[in-house]
Amino acid sequence: LISLDTFRADCINSSPRSGAYKSKHNDTVPLAPTVLDELLKSSVYYNNCISAAPYTSASHGAYFTGIGPLHNGLYEFFNRRLKKPTIFQLAKKQGYRSIFQTDFPIMLGPYLGISDDVDSYHIEDEEAAFKELERNGKNKTLSFFHFGGIHYPYGFHTLKFGGDAYRKKVASLEKKYGIAKYQKTKLDDVLDETFRSKEDSQLLLRYKFIVQKLYKEQKYDDLFNLYLEGINYFMKHRFDKFLKKILNFMDKNNAVLILFSDHGEEWDSRSEGHHNSTDDNVLRVPLIVYRKGITPRIENSLVRTVDLAPTVLNELPNPSVPAEIEGEKLNYFSALLPNQKLHAISQVWTSIATKREISSYQKAAIKHKRSSAPLKTFLNAEVARNSRIKLTRYYDRKGATVSSTIDVSTKSNVIKKTAMSTLTKVLKKYNAKKLAVKKISSIEARLREEFSNLGYRV
């Protein structure tokens, strides 16, 4: 399994959606040819895959459990732990060894329960993880390689991978946009996904300050071009050579490769990167399945990120898919039949805390190495869709509907009304099955937990 964090479905040159962003963003940076283009031409490419959430944690939780975020316990950015077994845990019962490499150890690690029972865990070291995979080449393995290089700071991720090019890019952007000095007090987004040195942390905050300034000034095209530049840099300097080695390994060992993304990226008045976004360019993600001898094709039927888990579990010697799994197996050897009953649900749960407060909460969780009382969140937005119709709803903190829109290619009000009714029922049924969370009985204990989450010594 390979996950390219923050990768849009229209940013692969050989995909059917290639360059669709040009209709919205001007003077875009050309995307260079990559090994990924060749992989897509040799694979089954799912052209209409919908993510369960626009943030890394909840999206990967859905991929790994086959259960919607609201039902597996991990439905927010960083607030609760995964409560359902992952494909790594289920494969382990059949003698599989799991190898897990991630660029985001805070989001995809022990703090949210995503890496529980993984045999070998690597942070920002795909080379070490790959060497271990090679050593176990003839054995049963389930491996996961996660890359954060497309996520901002676009292309670089950390100083380890960006080096002087990263330093020079930040300095040149500050000069270009007239930023004399990074102002810590004016930056709310101090969140991080990995562990950094002091210089590395300062570079990230300077980069985020630039992004914040450009967004406030509505320079959406500038931001999107930074994103495209980042894709080119990441592919050339890090991912292409890795993918070549992986493909060679796949063919030698008759292995299955599944490449995907957790969410995309968009910049406009309603979409600040991917933060709390319901934009289709954020929720529609690439999904590629490759195996030596597979018949390449483009699959346009609707699929969901929850469909990965049952697909993986059906590859095991004793295929066994738990009844609670909500996804459906993707039979990549034959074309999908249109399924009008299939629907995809995506949700955005927003914390009432500021990003700085969430950052303090993260640091406390890492320090104490345990889950603590969750911050208060509310359902901010949700999307339900089938193969033809999309319903989007936004809510305020009290749960009242702020707006509700239906996207369907028809002028018939009858069809629109029926569609809205059907998808409303789908959302109601999904939300009614929210996983129960154990409540803290003592008010005193709750206060202690909340102060501790904010970094206080109680």
C-alpha cells in the first residue's frame, strides 16, 4: 500500500482528469512526466474514488478498517483513537508481517491507534522499510508506505528531504511577497504532523505564515502553483526512484500494489487547502491497483476509500471480512457493474478550539502517551452521493442547517426533490449509528483532563 498525502486526482498526467484544474487556476506550472504516469497506464485506475474525510487521520482510518469514520471512532482531525481492528491486525492473525512507514507519525501512529499491533514501524525512512520488505520478500507481508512530500511545505516535507532547496525556497517567497520577518504571534496554525528540529520547525512556521498571508490576500493561483511545484519536486527528488524499486519488487514477487491518496488540495474562498473542505477536488482521490499481468483499464464507477480494506482482506489465504465492514471488495480483474444503491459519505468534524489549542492538545497526548478527554467538536459539513447525485450540507455549532445544496445533472425538480430525500435518509441512517464514546462521569476529572490537554500541570 502506498499513500501520497494531499494528492489530487487531476494531478497525474495520464489520468482521465489530467489538468482539470486549468479551468479554475491561471498560468499553472506544467507537471513533469513521472513513473506514476507509467504505472497508471499498466493498472486499473479508479477515476471516481471518494474519500471519507478531508484530513489525514480520519481518511486513513477509513482505508484501514473499511468502516466509516463516525463508526470506527476516528472521525476528527486529532481527537479520538481508532476503535475498530485494522487490516494490519486482521492480516496478522493469518501470519502476515506488517511493515509501516509514515512521514506523519503524529497522525499515523500510536497516538490515534492507527499503528497498533504493527510489527515494524518506520518514521520518514522508506529506504529502511523497503530493505525490510526485501528481506521478507518470500514471506507473507502487508506493507504500508506513506509520503507527506506533497502536503505543504509543498515538495519538501522536512529539512531531511528538502535541505538547502527548502531553505532557499522559503527565503525567496518571503522576499517575493515582502515578508520582512516571520511573526509568530500572527500565526494561528502551529500544528505539525511529525517531529522536527528547531530549525526545521521554524522553517515550517515561516512557510505557513507565507501561505496564511497569500490566502488572506486571495492569491489562490499563487498557492496552487506552489502546490504543483511541490508535486514536481517530490516526484523528481524522492518518489520516482522509490516507485521504480517497488515495481521491480512487485513483479518479482507477484505482489499486489495499491496506491491512493487520503485527500486532495484546493484554494478558493471556501477551501483553504484541505482544511475542513468539502470541495470535490479535495474529496475525490486517485486509486490505482497494479499486479503483474493485470489488464489495464479506467474504472469510472463510484468507489469509496472504505472499499480498500475488504479488497485487501480478500487477498489473504483465508479471505474473511468482518460483518461490520461497510466497504465492498473491488474485483480489479473485471469491470464494476453500475450500482445505483452504492453511496459515498464524507464528513467534516470541526473543533471549537483554535489551531493553537489543538496543537497544545496534541503535545499533551504525545507527552503522556495516552488518550485524554476529547476536545469539543461539531459536525460542520457532510456530503452524500451516489453515481449521479451529490448532496452537501453545512451546519452551525448547535446542529442547525446553514445550507443544503443538491448537485445533479437534471432540470427536473421532481428528480431533485426525490434525490435530496433519498440522500437525506442515507445521512440520517449513517449518523444514527455513531460509535458510542465512554463519558467521564466526574466533572472534576473532566476539568483535570481539559486543563492537562491544554498543557497545564494539574
